[in-house]
Amino acid sequence: MEETFYRTVYEIEKVHWWCVARQRIVEDVIDRRLQLPPRARVLDVGCGSGAVLEALAARFEAYGTDTSEVAIDLSRQRGLTNAFCCTLATFPRAELRFDLTTLLDVIEHVDDDLAILRAAHHYLKPGGWALVTVPAYQFLWGPHDVVNHHKRRYTRAGLRRVVQAAGLELRLLSYFNSILFPAALVAWAGEKLAGIGSDPRPGVPPAPLNTLLTTVFSLEKYLLRGLTLPYGLSLIALARRPL
């Protein structure tokens, strides 16, 4: 991503409805589905400007990687000394193995998504977990994907295929951001028909709308405790390295 984009995300990711709700959903999946000890070792791959890594570091022995020097500088401004500018192949703590590896909206950025998932598998302890989120549906490709340097969007079948090919055993695979999907689809179709594109730069909506969107999206953490959602703007996968 561009430097200005990272800096914008750094400024808004603790208040923007999508960032806040996604983090709540991710934390709920970790809390409800995993029994990690208080000081479990966690690796956040593609940690960006560090909001998720900061939350993980408050509870676990957390490390982060990103290939952007700007992103790591911003993470360190949050006091995250275990954030490193590197790929998994050049991770400076190569001796470590992790109870959980998160790849949150990361694998769509790389040419070889299977290779990065295999590298994440390598860093997991036997029985360790990988948590992956990605954008859904190639037909929704738009300016946001371009500015974020995405390579692809995913279907449920496509994400299943690459996760399993990496040697990981799926325990959860679901679409999410489903409640808002119809409204997003209508907006997307309207922009296509009108020949206009939405502004790809992230911005926080007016406070009442931002609060409403945060609340609605966050409700899905309860749905994902017992349901597999049939459609949505994103996908979430929880998979385990075999013992």
C-alpha cells in the first residue's frame, strides 16, 4: 500500500467502523474457539500500522511483521518493539514457534498466497492455529482493491483450497460482513451503472453513521459463534496445524 494510505489508516483504525468491528469479530473467534494461555505466543503477519498487534500484545507475547518500513515505524510509535520489517522468510526470530498466527487481509496482497500460508504453517507449533481474513468475490473488484494493491478476491471454495493446500486443517470457514452486504451490493451496482467510482481512500463517516455501522457489523461476532454465513463482503478462516 502507499505510504499516505498507511498513515491515514494509522489515524483512523481505532475508530473506523470496519476496522473496529473486524477486530471485535477476530477477538471473539480467538476467545470463543481457542483456549490460548494468557502468555501464548502470537504472530501477526502483515501487521500494518499495528492496531490489532497492539491489542494482541496486551494479552499475549505478540510479534508482528510487515514488508513496509512505514507500517513498522507506525507500529513502533504504538510502543510495539516486537514489530519487524521483513517477510516470513527473513523474520529475525526464526527460532520461535507460535500458538497462533494471524493473517488479516494479507494474502490477497501477495502473488503467491499458498507460499505465505505454507510459511505461516512452518512457524506454528503442532496444534497451533492460523486465522485468516480476506475480501470476498472477484466481481466486487473496485478502486479500493487497486489502491490497496490487491491481487485477487476470494470465494469460499477458493480460500478453502489454498488453506488446505498449505497443510492446515479447517475448523471455521465463513463469509462475514454479511448484514451490510445487500446495501454494499446496491451501492456498488449504482456506481457501476452511473459510471462513477467510490473514493478508495479510507475515511470515517459522520459519528452517528459510524456508530451504527460499527454496531451492526459487530453483531456478526454472535452469529459466527454457531453459524456459517452464506455470503458477505469478507471471508474468515480458522485452521489448525496438525499435531
